[in-house]
Amino acid sequence: MKPKVDLSKILLTSAGPLLCIIGAAAVIFGYLRGEAAVILSKAIMVCMECIGIG
């Protein structure tokens, strides 16, 4: 007899690493597009507004 393969268990165990790889790829893609500088400048403006300088 062939052993039964539990597809749901395979999907659950591979979902975490797959999502980590997709997340890392998204971060690298955003960095290469220059999004880090945009986010940093927006964060600086929000902080300056919160303390009353901006």
C-alpha cells in the first residue's frame, strides 16, 4: 500500500518559510526602488510635527 500524503500538513509546514522568503523579497525590492529614503523622510516629518518643530 502507498502511504497517504497529508497535503494540508505539507502546506502548513511550508507556509512559514515561504512567507519569509516573499517578505524578504518585498523588502529588497522596496530598498532597490529607493523606498527606504521616502519612508525615513516621512517618519522624520511626523516626529518633527509631534514635538512641535515642523
